[in-house]
Amino acid sequence: MAAAQRIVIENCAIATVDANDTEYATGHVVLADRRIESLGAGSAPEGLENVVRRIDATGHLVTPGLVNTHHHFYQWITRGLATDHNLFDWLVALYPTWARIDEQMVRAAAQGSLAMMARGGVTTAMDHHYVYPKGSGDLSGAIIGAARDMGVRFTLARGSMDRSEKDGGLPPDFAVETLEGALAATEETVKRHHDTSFDAMTQVAVAPCSPFSISTELLRQGAELARRLGVRMHTHGSETVEEEKFCHELFGMGPTDYFESTGWLGEDVWMAHCVHMNDSDIAAFARTRTGVAHCPSSNARLAAGIARVPDMLAAGVPVGLGVDGTASNESGELHTELRNALLVNRLGAHRESALNARQALRLGTYGGAQVLGRAAEIGSLEPGKLADLALWRMDTLAHASIADPVTALVFGAAAPVTASFVNGRQIVENGRLLTADEDAIARSTRAEARRLAEIAARD
């Protein structure tokens, strides 16, 4: 076997986000091929062989790469619409447009979504894609291809909808799949793309959309499919008071009880939002180790409410952060969610003791890795883990006068990313992507947004 090639990063502050929250005011990280070989205080060990690069990271904070746990990439080309709507009205306004997407649009939108996250420190992304119009092409393949080309670690949550307006759901009739078609397509996607290896770049989850757009059978059989195939499960849950009312009227129970009745609580499940959770709901999630993707900006944009994140964490619920779709979080950046999670939760019952800076960073790194089922591989800086990390520049005007770099990262302005690595491969340098042409992506996403708007207006 060829000797490992090493990259040495030195003279940086380090927040490992390990079990002890170990930090170094000045330290080093050694990468060997795809793994973190060592890290610690002071300079790297003398006599390291095959060092292909040394990075003087003076003035920087090194953290695990950020992990996004909920997104809808296709919405990149419908940003800035229905800006004064709650969730249900927003969905009704946008579903008819979303139902006209095609493979070319989805690829461009995925590139835009991924580029914005990657240049802001995200090394692991996910996409919950659930709109599959007939004749629209290979949408899952387009999304996975965009992530592969960008060099970002990726989970596709292969979504589906089979409850349309005629069945009492929200999507228009032409925007949904059949039960059988959705299950078959999901299974094919898992078998074609899911990688079970330690350093997998692509994984797939089974992900029916939400209680108000899917049948009970799609939920139940989707859970059975996921567990037969050995993959994770994802959906939206308890996002709004309207959803809770919908579940009580249609199923005679609240969302959490409904999910449990269909096999949708467990350590292989994570749900987006979970805003309206009572004590019993939180206890059920903690008992079953069901994960939560907390999306503070989207929850605020759609006036959904404030999720009880401090109570979830205290109960032992795994919680990560999510951008959510960029039609409800137009910035599309995860690093701003560190700050927003902290600030929004301080508006809740726990006030100033709700979250601190290090808890917010943990949500965006190790918490996300837990939620995606990859905490053994990513989410903290530890020897043997995959070399996914970000170097944040903290010595500029925006942060230089804040003594604690973690506080500066979370409370301060969005920090520049000098370098970001995935599997030991650098994908960002000085805030710009090395793996894609950002200007070309901007042009293509603008063109596809216009094309989609024109098609929707004609129809």
C-alpha cells in the first residue's frame, strides 16, 4: 500500500466537539489521506513523513465541518415567493409551480443549494426531495450527481407524496405519485445509490413527505421498506398548529402518536422541525432516540413557532440543524443557523439559558452527524474520524476583538471560510469553491428560475 499523504494544519484554535468538548487555544491537526490522524496542542509532531502540504492557520478556528440535516434543494429556483404566508398557505401557493420542475432545473437548483452551503463550511449535506412529476427525468440522479461533482458528503432523502387535493391533502393532483410507484422508485434509488462504507460519500434515506401529503399506507410501508433495506427514515413532523389540527381531525391523534402508530419512531428516524411538541411527545422521541432537524430560520419565516430544543436536549433527543428549503430560508446557509438557533431559542421559555455558543456549534456538527446516523465517522475532530473540517478566519474586523473564537463564530457575523476539507480533499479556498464555477451556477440558476416561472405562468 502507498504511504499516507499528510496535510498539517498548525497555529490554529481548535474546537473538537468531542464528548468532552476538548478545545485548544493554539494547536495542530494532521490529516492522513481521508482520515484525521492526530491533533492536539502546540505544533505538529516532528518527523512526519510524506507531508504534502503545511497550512499556517494563524488567526483561524478549526471545527468539524458543518452537517446539514434538512433541505429541499429544488426550492433554490423559487426563492423570494409567498413571503408573507404561513406554511399551509405557502405550500398551496407554491405546489403548482414546483410540480413543473424537470431534471435540468433540479440539477441547477441542487448546484446552487450545495454551492451556498459548501462555501459556508458545510461538508455533509442532505436533500429531502419529494416532488417527482411524471416525465421529469432522473431527478434523484441529478441531485446525487451535483453533490458528487461538488465534493460534498451527501444523503438523499428520497421523498414521495401520494395524498393530493382529491384525497384531502395539499398538493395538486398532478404533483403526486401512486403508492406503488413511490415505493418502487424509492427502493430502486436505495439499491442504485446507497453506500454503506465508513467513508461513504452518498447515502439514501426513505422519506415520505409529511402527514398532510401522504397516505397512512405510504408511511407504514415506507417504514417497512427502509428497515428491510437497512437505511434511515426521514419526514416532516409537528411543524405547525395547523398540522396538529389536521392530524387530530383525520387520524384522531396528534402527530407523534400517529407516527408511532405507523412505525415512524426509532433511532433510525429523524424528523424536520418538531416545533409543536408537548412533554409526552418529547419523552417519546427521547425513549426511541428519534432525531430532530431543527430549522430556526425557516420556522421563523413561516411563523411556525419556536421548537423546544433545550427541552429536547435535556431529555436526550438527538438534535441537528437544517437549512430547510430556500423558498423558506432564502440565504441557504447553515452557518447562520448556529446563530439563529441560539437567538431564537432564547426567545422561548428558557430565555438566556436556552442555548450557549458551544451547544449551538454542537447542533451544527456532532448533533447533525447523530441525526444522519454517522456520528462514528464525522461530526467531531478525533483521530480515526473522516477528514471533514472547516477553517474559519477569525482575525478580521468582524471578529478580531472577540477573545473566544467559538463565541465569535456563533454570536458574530458569518465568518469567512478559508479552507474546507471533505475526506481530506480541499473543496473551498478563501471563501470560493474549488470544485465548481460559482458564477456559472449563478447564471444557470437564474435562467432555470425564469424558465420555471414562465412554464408555471402558462399553465
